[in-house]
Amino acid sequence: SSGINAEYGYAHGKASKKPVKQLLLLEKVTQATSLFLRNKSTSLKMSIRRIKMEGTMTLYITKLSQTFFSTVAAVGTEFKAVFSNTETGCMPSYVAWVESELEWFADMFSRQVFPQGSVIGHGVAGECVAIALKHADQLSQNGLDISFLMHRLLQPGIAETLKRNHIQIMEASQLRAKEEHWKKCQFSRQTGDIKKLDDLLKTYNVDLSKYCVSTGDDNIYVTLCHSVISFVRSFHSYLQDAKKMYNIRVKKQLIDSITSCLQFQSFQLKLAPPDPEIRTVVTSSDMFMNKEFIPAVITFLELQVTGQPVPQIRKILDTNDML
């Protein structure tokens, strides 16, 4: 019996329980917890590695998160049962083990969802983060809130993704500005594009109908320039992604990025040629951005993302009013 200690190698399933029980009988609690958790760690990693990278990224992350967090939660339940009769508190050992395993999970997650030098599908990163956080809530049943630790471990990848998405929006806005013809946009009712745009804007309680002109046939004209409509679409995807990934650590970066995007798009309207023939579309687009969309984005951020005022973005409206 004296040869039983925490240096024992991995023992799978029921075979691992006997050494742990023997160590407890010898009152070697530290060695018992170490052996128990080391075996669980090996078993967990084996289960994770069996998951095949098939289908979409979100499907893979769902399987990964479900397996990881359900196993960690189950280990916590078993840990409490096995070590319930020990005089010394053992839960700190379990908590330390969870933190160590979470670091391993975050590294694997980040290599898949936040790959350096490449871009995964727009909005996928935010969806994957939301999936992982949802499954992480399982640990709250064991009285363990790891949301703060999760955000800290994923923060570098989230920050890099927000930066990358911001650059994409700015580059696309600059390109569209060069190609802008300052004409109202035409939509066909049959394609459903106008409804998609209307539904998108309803997310922010913005009424598109006041900018629509029906010709009585199959077409609807929107008195907004092409660059503004394209910007709204891409910026909406950026905001929804940011909402799912948001935490206080990236607040400044997010607000700075949103501010620069909105400022650039608004300023492009001020640079429109002084041509009377395009003035209606330019004026309508400017009103839409400054009286409708930007105020709606501010409300969305304050109520659904940051939970706090965003005065930096509000200053855009003051600056545009002066211009």
C-alpha cells in the first residue's frame, strides 16, 4: 500500500477508482485528488480528440463545447462525491484543475475560430464564442462561474477578430466611395432583397418605408445611395458579431472601431459633388445616417451590448451637425 502515490500513471475507468480509494484510506488526500484529476484530464482529452472536424465550424464548436463542459461538470459532481468525507477541503484542487483544463480548451478553440493570417466566414467567430459561453454555463450548477476566465482567455482572439473585421469594413467603404454614382437604388420585389433590408433595419427600429418610392410596377426605389446601403449591411453583420463576443476588455477597441466606421461613412456624404441632380439622394442619405441609423446604433450599443452610455459615438452627431 505504501507504494501507492500520485506518480501512478493513467488508469482508465473503474481501474482508476481503486488506487484513489486506497490513497484515501491511507489519508493521503493530496495524492488521491491529484491522481483522480490527472486521470480525468487524460480521459477528457481522449474524448475531445475523437471529435472529427466535419461540417461547419459552428457544428464542430458545438460538439467540442458540449463534450468539454459536460465532462468537466460531471467530474465536479463525481469529485464532490468521492472526496465528501475528507476533513480537509478539496474543492480548490478541482477549481485549479478546471482552470488548467480551460486554458487547454481555449487554446484549441482559438486555433480553430481565430486562425492567424486567415479569415473565417463573417459572423462565425461571434456565433462560436456564444456557443462556448452557453455550454460553459453548465459549471454554474457546481457553483463555479468561469465566464470571466473564459472572456480573459478568449480576449486576444476576440480582439484580433474585431480588428480584422473593422479593417474589412473600412477597406470596403473606401472602395465603394470611389465607385459611388450617387443614384437612388432600385430593388425588384421578386428578389426579396428589399424585405431583407427592411427586416435588417427593423433590428434597430429604423423605418425604411419613408425612403422608399414605388413606381407601381415590380420595382421599388430607395432614395439612399449604394454605398450607404452596402455599409449598413456589412456594419450590421459586424455589430451582431461584436455583440456575441463582447466583454469589458474589448470595450474601448470596439467603440473606437465603430466610431471610425461611422465617421468615415458619414464624412463621405459631405464630399459628394455639388450637383443639383444628385442632391436629393445625398440629402436623403445624410439624413438617414445622422437622424436614423447612427442614433439607432447608439441605442443598440447602450441597451444590448455595453450596457453603458457611449458618448464618443454621440459626438459624431454633434460634429456632423456642425458640418
